[in-house]
Amino acid sequence: MTRLPFDSLYRHGFARVAVAVPAVRVADPAYNAEQTLALARQGAAEGAVLTVFPELGLSSYTADDLFHQDALALAVEQAVARIVEESANIDSVLVIGAPVRTQGRLFNCAIVIRHGRVLGAVPKSYLPNYREFYEKRQFAAARENLDDHITIAGQRAPFGADLLFPATNLEGFVFHAEICEDGWVPLPPSGFAALAGATVLVNLSASNIVVGKADYRRQLCASHSARYIAAYLYSAAGHGESTTDMAWDGQALVCENGEVLAESDRFADHAQLMTADIDLHRLAADRLRMTSFADNVHDHRERLARMRRIEIELPIPAGEVPLRREIPRFPYVPANPAVRNERCAEVHHIQVAGLATRLAATGSEKVVIGVSGGLDSTVALIVAVKTMDRLGLPRSNVLAYTMPGFATGARTRSDAHRLMAALGVSAHEIDIRPSATQMLRDLNHPAADGVPQYDVTYENVQAGERTSHLFRLANQQHALVIGTGDLSELALGWCTFGVGDHMAHYSVNASVPKTLIKYLIAWSVDTSGLGAEADDVLTSILATEISPELIPSDDGAADGDSDQPGQSSEATVGPYELQDFHLYYLLRFGYLPSRIAYLARHAWADRTAGRWPELVPEADRHEYDLPTIKHWLAEFLRRFVQTSQFKRSTLPNAPKVGSGGSLSPRGDWRAPSDAVATAWLDELERNVPDR
């Protein structure tokens, strides 16, 4: 296959599909074929490799006993033949609905057409014969079929509900068709098709509308796509069907792994075509990791082995096909405020429940925590306070210490004291500068004598002193040390081995990414009832630049009196918002670096695209071009794969809070500490252009 340009969605494992809702006339196949062809051409023009139409769309679903009239049957045959002929000039696979006479029976079928060829026909398996439905009066079910091939439009084609259509030129694209009621039964044909390898499940439907049914359809399609780890394409009959006894809303849906990607306007009085870009690589990644999916395949292997595969070459456009799908810039942070608040509440409650259980298990009633006035220790302190509230213990059992060092800023020091006072914990300060100076002197380090040599030793002496104090205080007070380091820092190795952002008796933030930490604090301001003074200091902390505060700034001596940090974490390890994006797609799905770069550029190249969470002020809404993304992704890969795993291999216990993953060696992530990142970096360099 010709190598596609970097900007083609098909190069990166996406596929554009279309779901059509044409206007119809009852029992007028010639008119219906004309409408079908118009939408088919539109789908092809928009780059869709597959276009799906409603059940019995060529005849209309509401023809009733007219289905047994020879005139209608002949008109349907002519309409099918016309679509087959004209499809030779339409670059999209078409799945149309039509009644098919064969073997002395009438079958309700999905007919698959590609470039002038009939590739197969799928009869409906389950015919509803209850309430307003009376399909068994006109049609035979798939189980009554006696032949595995039939003739359609003068072509001999496979026939049956056991057909799969794998693409030969797009890895992971395998589609299967079922019809309306088939998707409503306890064990739908699409379920077995998914186990047999189908990733794109198609449902041609009529489905009249009654109150509440649209919501149920939406839930049904979304849940099917989630259960089968697949895309689910659903097209229901719309304008023009007979309203003698029923009404029609033309609901069309494209769902993927539980998410609704696209939905039509219901009750439209015109034809509609919905397109969506489905992510085949994501589906493959989830199926690969879900071992129970493979076990389920094994349990049904005899039935699955009988399914027939009809290979198909998809009409993939050769040029650039820009991705239309929205890729969230903040995969760990929902843009919708209501959903985000639910997420924050759930994360907070998991953190509190984890710490409460650990305290009960150890018989401890006190915790020790270092409070820096920064984001991570703030979230951990709130969790500790709420845990004491939950256990009915006094907040004074939270033994909080701020420990200023050589580069502690006036603002963060003040915020730490204000926060401890506002939350009612036992507040203390230990100045670590004397003990840190003594250690530097013991090491013959020039900084002990005032020489400004701000190297890693200088930094880690301070971090180590803080942690040493915390653990000895915990011994003294019969308490547990609470770890504060977050998921992003652990991924980047931006923590000091064996000290507070790495080591503790129990950590609460270890699977919370930096981009979510801010929103947990904002959520606490909005919902936790911590008081006006606490809310005021939390707001100040949210506006503080992220810094380890281990190196003095230029405007202050090495005595902690500066209000400007001398270090910026993001200047060293990269923007957290971008590195969290990279982390999510590498940890959650294991994507190629080039695919991650493609997704990142799509998400971040235009600051006006998509939605921004409210906490990101206008001035901080960044654009990242491809060279910038490539640079920071390379930095992330070096740190994550090669240089920092040894720190993660010795992590303390911490609760997993999100499906995005954790880095615990006992949980989501087990990796060797001496791996090299060459394969990842080489793939990035080879396949991502420099502009």
C-alpha cells in the first residue's frame, strides 16, 4: 500500500465512516435508490470508506403486505441493480437495506456493495412479532436460509448472518452487519462477530419512535460498543415512512467503546449524513489488554470458526484527510464542568477511603505530612483532613510541618502556614537550613561556605533532610507519613529517590496527574465547605508557579526570602499539560510515538479549537506546533522508558483512582528498570516530520 501522508487520519489507524438517513417514499424503490445514491456520493466525497443506510431503505420499512407484491419485488431488484452499477464510481463501501426473494422466501437483508460488486447479503436473524411489529407475516428469519450463496443483481454472492468483511488495506477494520431487532436480543449476532474479530458493528434499523425510545437506543448502542470494544454504527428510518400507525425520528448514531461520537438530528424533514472518525488502534489496544475478551473468544471458538470472511479493499483516499474527531487536550480532565466535578468527587473519595482503610489496618490515628504551599501537598493535606473527619478523629491528629529551605519562597511559606491554620491541623515549622548546611559541610560541598554551587547534591540534601525529619517525627508520634508526589512526576522521574515526593508510608496522589491536581483543589473550594480562609489560600496556591524551590532565585539570597522561584519544573521536564497528554496515550494504549505526536498536534496546534477547562486562563492557553511536540515527547520517552523506572519499582502503596492507569509495580505498570528507549525514539525520529 502506498505510504499515506502524515496528515492522513488513515495513516494513524483512524477510519471515517458514515451513517445515512435518506428521505424515502413508501413502496417507491426508484425514488429511494436515487436518494441512497445521493448520500452515498456525499459519503465518498467526505472520505468515508463505509456508508450505512437504514433497514429496508429501498422499499421502505412500512410497505406491509405490499412486500408480497411482484411489482414491488421487481422494482426493488431494479433499484439494487442500479445502485450496484453506479457504485463503480463511488469510493465508499455501501451497506443498503432491501427485501430479497430467494429459496421461495422473503428475507429482510443488508446488502454489501463495493465498486460494482455485491460482496454479500446478510438476512435479519430475529423478526419481532409483538406489539406494533408483525414481521413474521412477511419475512423469513436467517435461520430458515438453505443456501450459503444467492444471486443479487446478476452476481453470485455470499448469503447468511455469519459474514465478516475484513479490510485488506486498513489494519483492524473488520465489519459485520445485523438488522434492527438483532441488536436488541440477549445474545445479538454482533456479539459473536466481535469475538470473531469484527471491530465495526453495523445495524440497519427502522425502529419507530415512542416516548423514551431514543434514550434507550442511545444507551443500547453505546453499551454494545463498550461491551464488544468496537464501533457501533446505527441508522434508523426517518422522514417519509408511513405514519399510518407509527412515527419515525431518523435517529442515527456512531458509538465507540461506550462513547457517542456522532448523532443525527431527530425528526428532520430532510436527508442526513453523519460522519465520524473511529479509532481502530484504540479498539485494538483495549482488546489486547483485556484478557477476559480473549477468554470469551476461546469459549465460543467452535461457533466463531464457522464464520465466513469476505476480504475487501477499502477505498482509502491517497491524499491528506484531516482528522475531524475532537481529541481532548486534557485527557485526565473532563471539559464539561458537571462531569469534571463528578470526576473530582470520585477521585477525592477514593483517596480518602484508601487512607482511612490504611489507618484502620495499621491501628494508627495520626498522620505526618510535609506542607510546602504547593499543589501536591495541598491536595494531600485536604485528603488527610477529610480522612480524620470520616474516622471521627480530631483534625489535630494531622501533624503538618512546613520545612523552609534555602530557596523556599515567601509566598509558598505564607500559604503553607495559612492553610494549616485554616484547616485546623497541628501546625509546625522546622527550619532545615542548619541541618542541610551541616550535611553539605560533611560532604565538603562549596555551598556550605556560601559558594553558589547549585547542583543536584545541593538540591537533594534539602529534599532528604525534609524526608528524614518526617519519618523520625512519625516514629516519635506513632503516625504514618503521607506521600504527596503525583502521577506526572513519577512518570517523568521528577522526584528524588527515597524522599517525600517518592517515598512515604502511604501515598494519596500517586495516580493523580498534575493536570487534575489543580481541579481537585478548585473542586474543594467549590464544594468541601472548608471555610472562607481556606478557600482564599487555596485560590492563592492555584495561582503559584510549579517549582521544587530548591535553588534560590536571582533576586534573593540563599536564605528563603525570595518571592520568585529560582526553578521552573516545566522548563526542565516540559509543560505538564503536554506531558500528561503523552503519558495518557502511552500508558493507557501503548501507541507508537508518531501516533501520539499526531494526536497531540491535532489537539494542541490551534488554541481556538475544542474546549478549555475554566481554570486555564486565556493567557495560558497554549499552542504547540509539531516540532515542539516532537521535542517534549522525546524528552518524555527518555525519562519514562529509560531513566526513571527504578524509582517507580520501589513505590509505596497508593490507591489507583482512574482508568487512565497508575504506575504502581503491583498494579498497572510492571517494567524493567534497565530498559532503553531506542525503539521509541527511533520511531519518533523516523516517522514524525520536523515541521
